[in-house]
Amino acid sequence: MMATVYKSTGSWYIVQDEDGKVFNARIKGKFKIDNITSTNPIAVGDVVLADMENELESTLTITDIAPRKNYITRSSPHNRNQHHIIAANLDQSLLFATLKDPKTSLGFIDRFLITSEAYHVPSIIVFNKSDLYKQKEQDQFAEVKEMYEAIGYKVQLMSIEKNIGVEEVKDLLRNKTTLLSGHSGVGKSSFINIVFPELSLKTQDVSGWSGKGLHTTTFAEMFNLSFGGRLIDTPGIRELGLVDISKQELSHYFPEMRALINQCQFNNCMHINEPDCAVKEAVNLGTIHPDRYYSYLNILESIEKKSY
């Protein structure tokens, strides 16, 4: 039978067949997908082929995996040289961010967008906790929104606490398979509790000493939306390590740089010190935002360090 993976807990998977019936499933023996080396061979969102193992206990044995439309990956939390597939077969990714309690850095947002670009997953950025924003944060949001929307990303403002913008964000999910991600403490669980009140997911406050959220979700899990579509909740990510992205190709995942690459004098231009660099010229002219360029340089340096 064909089934879709809704949750992975390590050795067991929770899957649904085409009629919506739920089964526990597992892999027997070794299971390797060609050309993909990850800590998890099967991810939430995968479509699998399975045989009935025990009808009384509703358990299946997974025998094969259907080709993926796409997937999003990150470096493994346990081994930075390996990668972990967060979810597969996505229509879009929704990144929850906050400008306060906790503050999401633009570097983290950019790394998430790069990963989404690399795996051909459209991204939307949702800034939550707008009820906490004073004038400083309001001005910052206006600038960040303008910066990201100028290069093609949708940016949405929301306050779950005051129920502002929540319906607009819910509408973004309609009839799509959406990955929901972000730091712990940005409101992912609170949002899911609004969309699925029956789940009563545990939420936690931001850790006072670190300013970072506390982890509440252990495994990625997919939920069916009553108004059509599916939402994948992910564990809170503190850092997002890029996987299999070389220094040479990094600029390809910045849309505003990608548009200019063929105008540089050198084919292998890194947009640092080379003459006649169209990207640097665009930064000087203000058509590429300097924050995005500095983010590119910082990420480039982190890739350099990792390669030694």
C-alpha cells in the first residue's frame, strides 16, 4: 500500500494511507536511498510503499520510498558532518521569527532562506509578537519587511497574543503542505494550538538567562488541516547549519545576487575583491541591501572555516 509519513520517532514511523487510516510502520534491515546520505533515511512528508506486518496491531513494514519532489535538510545536531532531513515533499516553508523575546538574527533568517532556495522550497517569513514591539522594533520591522519583499519574499506581521494577523497566516496554509520552523520560543506551538485546539501542545516561556526559547517539540510531525492542506511542526532550531553548499555556489541562493552573476567579469567571482563585480557595484548603488551583503560575507566565512 501507499502511505505518507506523519511522524518519525527514530525506529518507528506513524503513517496514513490514502483513506486516512493510521498505522505504525518500521523499516526492516538496511534501507538506503541512492545519492542521499543522512541520519534519517525516511522523513516526515515522505510517501512510502509498505506491506502489512500485523493486521491486529495495524503495523506495516516499509519496503520502498517514492521519489521526493523536494526536501529540506540541516546539519545533524549530533554530527556537523552529517545532515538530517527535516521534511520532504513541501509546497512552502513558513519561518516564524521575532524581533523581541527572543530576537531572531537576520543571519539565521538568511541561512533558512538559503536552505529553502537550495532545495526549491518557497519561503514566507512571519514576524510574531508584534504586541511587544515599541517604536524601535516597528521601525526595524518596516526596514526588514522592505528588504525581504524587494527580493521576492512574503513577510507577514502577527501577534498571537492579540489575535492580529493570525487569520491571514492561516490562509497562507490553505491546500498546501507547509513546513513550520523557527527558534524555540517564537510562538510555533501557540500558533498550532490555535489551528488545532484539540492538540493542546505544550508551550514554554523564553529562558530568562539565555534569551532563547526552550525546546518543546522533540520530533517533526505533520497534521492535516481542517480547511485543506497539511502543516509540519519542527523542533525549535537554535542554529541552522548549511549542508552541501560550497563557497562558490553560495551567492546563487541569494536571489538578488543570482540575478547579477552573469554580469560579473569573472565566472567564478566570489563578490569580495574582484574587479568589475556586478554584485559589489549593486551594493554600492544600494540595489542590494548592505545587510544582505554582510550576511553573505559572514556565511561565506563560516563555510571557509568548516572546510579546513
